[in-house]
Amino acid sequence: MTLLLKGVRVVDPSRKVDGTGDLLIENGKIAGIGGGLQQTGKGRGKGVPPGMEILDLRGKIVVPGLIDMHTHLREPGFEYRETIASGSEAAVAGGFTSVACMPNTNPVNDNRSVTEFIRRKAAECGLANVYPIAAISLKSEGALLCEYWDLKDAGAIGFSDDGRPVMNAALMRRALEYASSLDMPVIAHCEDRNLSAGGMMHEGFVSTEIGLPGIPGIAEEVMVARDILLAEYTGAHLHIAHVSTAGAVRLIREAKARGVLVTAETAPHYFTLTDEAVRSFDTATKVYPPLRGAEDRDAVREGLRDGTIDVIASDHAPHARTDKEVEFDFAASGITGLETSLALSLGLVEEGLLTLPELIEKMTVNAARILRIPKGTLADGADADITVIDPQREWTVDRGLFRSRGKNTPFHNWTLKGKAVLTIVGGEIRYRDC
Ligand code: DOR
Ligand code: ZN
């Protein structure tokens, strides 16, 4: 299919492009940007060949296909929460052309057969690119390393025991060394289980008032500090998942200044909500790490602004009604995010905290670089993975309309501004709302 996207604002942070013009897509690849962009390319000045579909997208923004580097697709094993198919539908509806999926499935993605299964299923769905993240340790139990070379060979792009911390520092050291020999990142879920034990929400004034056991910020920070030291010692690439506290942001900022190879992500709920949301006892607000205090939220925002936090990832953690419609103590933790992540993140641009190119950089090329995947760019010849955003579209979140099986969102009924209206993967339209 040949597609011409006309009259769009093209924002491609990978090449520092921001201007108005046309984008040509041919045979699944970017075939040039023309018009006012002053880019050279085949598309420039060409007549309209037969069979070309022309989309007039004036007022819309075209960006490299969004990448969500932290998603839980739940398959194999927890298909009642999400499947690779339903998660892929949610991804493209949310504007994501690529997702990296966490290994806490059943069985855990700690061996080649699970990695291959995920890739095969995703290819059958044919919606989004799905990149499996394999476990750091067998069954994510924190005792024995997996076969990293074999997992890489099967298609894994990183290692994480997400959902569980690696409590054994010696194992974490070996994980960093092994992953680094393969030029792959270790993605750390930073939580000291001895400090967080029994906690259900952020430890602070609100937890004291409403009487729920707390998880102190320090539970995250001691592990961020440890893992930074191990990354510094080994020279390996450490990526810190779901940063939620002011102390963690400070530690990462200082480590980067020292030249440690550390990158970091946060999720929209950490820069949007605080522990005040938990007063509702709505189990959709239960998530690990927990929604923190206002100072933490503000520090996360500042970390995004000054570049300490490289990536916004959804940490899409879908759960079934039976997991969440129970007392707070018994509820599963996690927030579904693929279909709200972009609009919540665009809020940062609306507020002036980030420019649009800065935001798009955190949702595309930065994730691609961390995962070493050839995505996140609109360069000539690149795969035509493209997201078209209507920045003016106001819409109200209705969890009943989610493609995801997980309806567990604290943003139900929120009115947000900005939406993906066209998602193109490999030159094919996979989602359209315009
Ligand atoms: O709240 C969470 N849910 N935090 C995690 O780290 C894992 C996730 C899940 O898998 O549900
Ligand atoms: Zn997670």
C-alpha cells in the first residue's frame, strides 16, 4: 500500500525534525518527507501514482510509532486478564506500534519456548510489534540466572524480574555482567521486600489517616542505590523501571552526572496522581510501587523535565474484575494503561512542563535506544510505524470501551485532551479514529 499523509506537523525527535509537510509511505517503509520540511527524499515533488491513498491530516501531528517499553500482556497463563491479542488491540488503540512485554506470565518467560510462543502469537495477531523481556532469574525467584544467550537468540530484548525485586545483590551483579556481555539492558524493579513487607499504599500521612499499612519511599530508594552501585561497578546498562519517589530521582540524577550507565522510566500515574487518590479505597489505585506523596510526584515531574527520567512507559498491568472487586487488602496491584498513557502524557505538554518533541522523545526514540530496537524514527527507509495524534481531541475515559480486558483504571470518567487517531504499523493501518 502507498499512503501519503498530507499537511501534517511531523515531529521526529530522532532527527530533530519539527515542521509541516507530507509523509510518504511505500512498501511498509518511510519513503520520504516533503513539503515545508526541507527534507530530501523520494516523496518530494512526485506526482500521485495510481493506487496511492491520500489522507488529508491537517491539524494533526505525525510522530514515530509510540513504543511502550513496560507492558504486561499476561499470556501465557493469565488470559482472563489480558491476551496478546487484546493487549495488542489496546496498544494500537492507544497509539503504540511497539510494546515490550514483561515476563511475569505463567509459566514465567525464563526460557526460549515462552519467548518464542509470545513472538509467534504476536505475529499471528499482526497488530503491534511485541518485544519479549525475559526474566532475570528462573521463575523470577531470584535464585538462579536464566540462559541469557539462548533467550536473546529466541528474541528477548532485555531482562527483568518485574513485579519482584532481585533481593540477592550477588545475583544482580551476575545478571548485569551477563546481560552486558550481550549488550542488553537489565530492567530493575526496585523494592526492598523487607522494607515494603505488608504494605498496601505509600507510607505517609494518608496511610496513617486511613489506616492502611504503608510502603515507605525508602524501600524503593535503597534498591535504586544498590543497583546503581552495581551498575557502576560492572559498567553494565541498568534501566530502572517505574520510578516513583523523589529520592530515586535524585539518586539517578547523581549517578548520571557521575557517568553511570543508568536509564529510567516512570508511568503516567506517578506524575498525575498522589496517595490522596487512595482515600477512595478504590482498588484501581492499588499499584506497586504505590502512588506517592505530592513531593514525590513533583520530583518525578522535575526528573522528566530535566532529562533524569528518559522514558514514559505505561506499566500497563491489566487485572480481571475478580482480582480487583475485593477488599483493598486482597486486591491485585496494577493499573491498566495502554489506552490512557498518551493523553495523560500530553497533559505535560499542555501544562508547559515538556515541549511536544521532548515528550515524543520519551515515548519513542529513547525507549528504542534503551532496548536497542530499530524503531522510533521517521528516517527514510525506516519501518513505517507511525502514530497520528489529534492534539485537540477531547474525550472521556470510559473503561467499558477499553480494548484491553483490564478495566482497572483510576482515570475512569476523566476528560482528557489529545488522542491517537491513526496507528500505522509496517505501513498498514492498524487503528483508525479519524
Ligand atoms: O502493580 C504492579 N503490578 N506492579 C508490578 O510491578 C507488577 C504489576 C503486575 O504484574 O500486575
Ligand atoms: Zn510492571
